[in-house]
Amino acid sequence: MSETKILVVEDEVIVAEDIRSSLENMGYVVPSTASSGEEALKKVAQFMPDLVLMDIIIQGRMDGIETAKEIRSRFNIPFVYLTAFSDIKTLERAKITEPFGYIIKPFKERELHINIEIALFKHKMETRLKESKEWFTTTLKSTSDAVIATDPDGCVKFMNPVAQSLTGWEFAQASGKPLKEVFDIISKEAMIKGNQTVLVSRNKSNIPIEVSSDPIRDEKGNITGIVMVFRDITERKRAMDEIIRLKGFYESVLEGIVNGVWVTDKDDIIVYSNKGMKAVTGLTAKEIEGASALKDFQEFFRPYYMKARETLQPFYYQAVPFITPDKGTSYQSGWLVPLIKDGKFSGMICTIESIPKH
């Protein structure tokens, strides 16, 4: 408390010195006093006190209320009114400036001390809350996801720039409006396509999005609003559609190949086989897929597979005897082509073709 600086604004010199003496007896530091609003503003800028004790009726063109308003606006320093006036009109004017205390003269030192400590504590908590709010607001504004928060009535209370861009609503226009008006999604029957929600922006553009929502609760667990977090997945959807298209195209090509083609994953499990494999193995794709290339496939094949797997180099096997579905023997050839991701084995593309009998 010894480092807490308090500026006294009082135009009666004797009263000002009495207050200074009382404050110093309590352990506060009083760097100066001021008798007018103009002087008070200069002293605040000079000493940057932790708190201002402000009389309402002071010298100069500004009274204490106008001066306090300037101090709060320019310096964000808490102030406590110390005045003999308690009429309704004065109180109403004073309330507008949001003081941290209002003490009526004459007062006792203990009353002054309590009001000062409460004012300092309240300002400290408000500062922390403001800093926390600014931190969260800056974080939400910087995130790549769109964020909308509502009040208890479901009306928009916050929107970050991404949410404004996707919805087409400026926050100034959306603030206070019902969420469903700003965050417009296609009706339940039509909005889900592959687990994707469609947002209708203000200019009527349809935007596929991923969205999640959570209730905002107070310390008692009461719901005080909802936060919606969503992102535009247009590019991802376009890429997935292209992957699906290409997958369908390549599978059509592979299914039309007479020779057998099968693919394993990094754990050597067969994840795909074409129709040509049935002619060689007698098994359908449904029966082959899920089998282990090293445990379930014919034994002759394993050393060739392992060689390609360990060297990460394509390997061609030729005229290898193969037991056919009818328990006969045929001779097969084919390629083993390792799939490589980040320098490591991630699977194998295998082909098999029968060698004609001569």
C-alpha cells in the first residue's frame, strides 16, 4: 500500500491538506493536489496516480464530474467522488461517469480508507477482466475458423471477421439479430449431403461448412448463450469430389484389365483386388480383401514381395508356378511396385498374369 499514489482534487486548500494528511497517515502517497479540472488533468498526466479523489465543485471551467469523465477517458484511472453534494441531480450526473465510490462530506478516515481499497480492488479486477476479454477477442478474431456467439435470447453478440465474410453480414448489422437470421442453413431435410451442412450467405450463395456448437455457461451452470464455430469446406469438398471421381475412373480401368491387380496397405493387408484376380485365384474381391499378403497368400509369392518391400524397388517375378483354383498348376508373372510415403513403405501394387502354355 505504501506505493499507492493518490491525487487529491479539492479547491479548498485547508481541506485538501487535511485529506492529504489523512491519506499519508493511512500509508498512501499523495504526490500532489489540484484545485481545478485543468490542473487535475495536468497532474494526472505528470504523476499517473493509482486513484483520484475528486471533489465535484472545483475551480475552473470544468467541474469535478466533467474532469472525472476526462480522466477516465484519457487515462483509465479510477476515481472516487468526495463531495458535500448528494442531491438527485448531482448523483445522476455522477453515475454516468461510473465512479468507483461516492463519499459524502464530512466523512471518517475509516470510511475513506474502505472506499479507496474497494475502488482500487474493483479497478484491478476490471482491468484484468478487460485484458482477458481483449485477449480472447484478439484470439477469436485471428483464428481461421468462423465464430458466432449469442446472448441468452439467441441473438448475435459476437462475430469474428471470418464469420462476417462467410455469412455476408457485418457485425454492426448482425448485432442483436436472431442467430437463425444471420446463420442461415438449409432446412434439415436438404442440408445434409455426406454429413455436410450448407450455409446460405446473405447474398444467397450456398457454402458447404463443418459446424459445431456449444452452450456458454456462467459459474452456476446456467446457459447464457451459444457459440457456433464453423469453417468453409468448399475446397475440401471439391478435392474429395475429384478424388472420388478419379477413384471411380481408375477402378473402372482396373476392372477392365484381364490380368489380376491387387493392392496392399503398409501392414501388408490386401485392400483392393480387381475382377482379374478371380480368374487366377478363384476368389472374389470380397473374399480376397482383408487377407494378409504374407500370411494368407500363396507361399511362393512371399520372398518376392519381401524383396520389393525391403528394397523399396519394383520387382518383376517371372514364370513362377502357381496352384490354380482347380488344384492344377499354372505359371504366373507380374510386377511388385512398392508405394512410398515420406521415404517409408506404405503399401504395394501387385499384378499377376498367366503365361500361355506352349
